[in-house]
Amino acid sequence: MRNPLRLAGIFGIIISALIIGFMIIVSTTLFRNIDSIQSGGDIEAFQQKGNVILDYAKILLLAMFPLSIGFLNGFIVLGKKFNNTTITIAGRILIGFAVLGFVLAVGFYLTGNLIPESSSLQASDSFANILKNKALHLPIIGPILNIFGDAGFWPLLLLFISGGLTLKLILAIGLIRLKKNGVILSAWCGWFEIASILIRSLGPVAVILETIMFFKAAKKNKKLELN
């Protein structure tokens, strides 16, 4: 039987590679086309390449949900092994949301609303309008907010934000507590999960550290079984 922690690590490698690869493609394409436009290049060609990147983003988003389920199962395995209820609960809830998110993502993809197009903003727009516009054009979340209209926008957005932050904190606390069980890098993973709340770009770093943590834990677990 394959080690579930090692399997979670493999899923982590795939997720990390897809995220980093996509970021490289986007940044390279944007820089090249900005230079081209400044040199008198075709703006329409730039827009077409932007649409291609958007199509890639949609496919990547759809792929992330099933991959994340395999990755998140690693937290449940660690939680059960060390009787860490905090990380077990967080892992199960996150997997539940991943399954729901995948179902919604497929539905929105088929209707063409997975990643809504951004609308132009005026310089005079208030912070609330800017925030609302940004939220309405987030993948999956935006289409859901649009369904509930203006009346349900702010309560639902507050629910999404508070729920997401709470889950991240629960997962982070569970990871930090694993340090006493000798799980390598668990505390670092927890602190990076907390830091990613404030600095979003640290999220992929947390995933990479968690991937390494799963492989280290799988290797240690295999040695214990052999002994």
C-alpha cells in the first residue's frame, strides 16, 4: 500500500510546479508584450495572448481542486497519527470545500462564468466600490456573489473572508502543535500559513514547505515501521 503522506507530497509537487510554471508564463508573456507595445507593437495581439493566458488559468483552476484533495489528505493522516484534532478537522473541512468548489467550478466553466471579466474603474470610485468590483471578478466567489445580488453581497463576502481566515488559522495552529511530535518543518508551515494571510504571495511557499514536510514525515514513518 502506498504511503498516503508520500502521496500527499507528490500532489504537493504537482501543485507547486503548476503554480510556479503559470507564474513564469504570465510574467514572461506580460513583460515581452509590454516591451513590444512600447516599441509600437500590436495591441490586439497582446489582448489575444491575454485571452490565451485566461484560458490556461481556467484549466489550472479546474485541475487544482482534485489535486488539492490529495494534498489536503496528508493533513488528515498526520492529524490521526498524532491525535491532533485541530489539523484533522481543518483538513476535512478544507477537503469538503475543495469538493464543493470543484463542482461549482465545473458548473461555472460550462456557463462561461468561471472567471468573470473585469470592469473599468473610475478614479473617483470609493474604496467600497473598488473592493466590490474586485470581489465580483474573483473566480467562483464572484459568480456566487452575483447570484445573491446587492442585498446579500456584503454579508456573504464577510462570511467568505472570516471563514477562510478562520480555517487558515485552525490549520496553522494544528501544524504548529505538530512540532512537539517531532514532525519536521511543521511549525514553519504553520507560521507561513499565518503570514500568507497578510502577504498572499507567501501561500505557495507554505505549500512547498508542507510538501517537504509530508515527504519527511513519510520517510520517518517508514523507518519506524521497519524498526
